[in-house]
Amino acid sequence: MHEELRISADYTAAMPPTDARGGLCASCRFRRDVTSGRGSTFLLCERSRTDPRFPKYPPLPVTRCAGYEPTTATTDSKREQ
């Protein structure tokens, strides 16, 4: 089992509202959409590749995450390339 990831109250206050589908993952720079052969879409946490505390496919919606970093215009453009 993965231990629950917690963040400080100050950091929580700075987080944007969560998306109903993915919670914080919907606006995280470490999120990647993965579509299965049957057409289902899953949110992959890229942090899971380097840090075992983060599940590869977290149960949604994620409402608290120590690894959350908001997506920026720069990371959005890199993702599209």
C-alpha cells in the first residue's frame, strides 16, 4: 500500500479547484493521458517513474498530492510536440 501523500496547508491554499474527473491530476504538469486499445482514457502520473510513493494510475479524483505542480503554458507546449 502507498502511504497517503500530504502537503502543507500553505501549499493547499495555493492549489486551483479540482476537476470532477481527475481532481488535481487534471491540471498537473506530471499528468499524461493514456488511451487503451478499447478507447478508455486513464491519467498516468509521470512522477511514478522516479518516485515509488506515487501510483502509476492514481485512483481518481485526487484531492491531495505532495507532488502536484500546476501545468504552465511552457509545459503544455512541450507536451504537444
